[in-house]
Amino acid sequence: MKKRKKYVTLHARARAEILYEDSQVIAVNKPAGILTVPISGMKSANMKDALDLYLEPQKRRAQTVHRIDRYTSGVVLFAKSTRARTRLMEQFRNHEPARIYLAIVRGIPDPPEGELVHYMKRIKDGFRNVIVPEGDPEGTRARLLYRVIERFSDVSLVEVALDTGLKNQIRVQLAEIGHPTVGDRHYASEEEEEKLINRQALHASRLEFHHPSTGAIIGLEAEIPKEFKRLMVYYRKR
């Protein structure tokens, strides 16, 4: 018998599927446009507040373990206890969880698979990350692995295994090698002309981690959202 899906309500027009839940953790498929956590002074819908309401009957609160960008969709994991959060955050600090993303990028990366290592720093202008030389004292090492999994006429579907997980890292590194994410107006001004998708075509598709209590490997997969699928269909037909 097929397991019935469960959801968390975000607002009148949005909800997030619960991918996994037990006494220690809860993971959801966050829709694009929803913040992972609240921002001071903003009343925008966010996953943490929605999960806090959902967990009220359990007398629990969602505790942040990691984040994905507001306009990125996909798997986000929260802890239900301080002990679980501490153990999970240690895994993320040590780059242990497998974090797999899908991105539709401009052009065809060459070579079709490889490693990207850059140094990044945060700047106030536009609140963005930029690439800096390796010796920059403000720079932080950023590493990911990528491979092209489908080629279209002038864009590619790329799978990214994220290692270090800095803010906007995938978007910044792919743009740096000349393959910006389709729809990413923040790091590629020419994407202002993109009409098929109103956000960056980036999806956190899979997450694998060790359960904070049992140590068992938990593997989760988030379904690709409709607007991402529509973009893929469009480029396949070109």
C-alpha cells in the first residue's frame, strides 16, 4: 500500500511535503520562494516558523541544522532536540552528509564532470559572495563536484555534489566558470530576460546523513518541482 504523503502548511497557497519525521528529526521539501529560517524585520513565510506550529502538539520546536537559499527548492533538515541538532551540525561542519543538487545552467560545461575549488568572501554590495584569490585573508575555501547528466541545445542539466556549503556557493562557482544557473538574476544580470522560470533553476534533490541517535544512514530525495520540470521539457523540445 502506497504511503500517504504528509504536508506542512506555509500559507494559503503553499505547503511543503514532509520527507521524513521521527522523534529526533524532521525533513521537508521546501518550495522555492520560502525562507528556511525567519529574517529579522521580515514577515515572509519561512520553514522554521511553519514547522514550529506543526510541532506544537508534540511540544517541540524546529531547530535549524542547515539552510538552502530562499529561491532554491528541495530537502531541508531540522532537529527536534538540542542534542540532535548538535550532532547533526557536527556532521555538516565535517562535510559528512551527501548533499546532491540539480541545476540547469547556460552552456555545456567542459569537461563534462569535475571538481571546482574557489575562494569566496561575502560583500555588502548586493549581499553576495564573490570569488577572491586563494591568499585573500577574507576568503573561504569552496569545493564542489559536478557532472553533466543531460545536454540540451544551449543549456545543461548538471548534478552537483556540494562539499563545503557556503552561501550561494553553487550559483557563484558555476557562474565563475561561465555557466550561470538559468534564472539566477542575482549572479547573472542577463537572466533578467529569462521568462520561463522566475527563480534560479536549482534544486536540493538528495540528502544523506547519519541519524543523530542511531547512527543509521538516512537517505532522502525531494521531488523536482513543476516549474523546474517545465523548464526541462521546454529545452528538450528545442
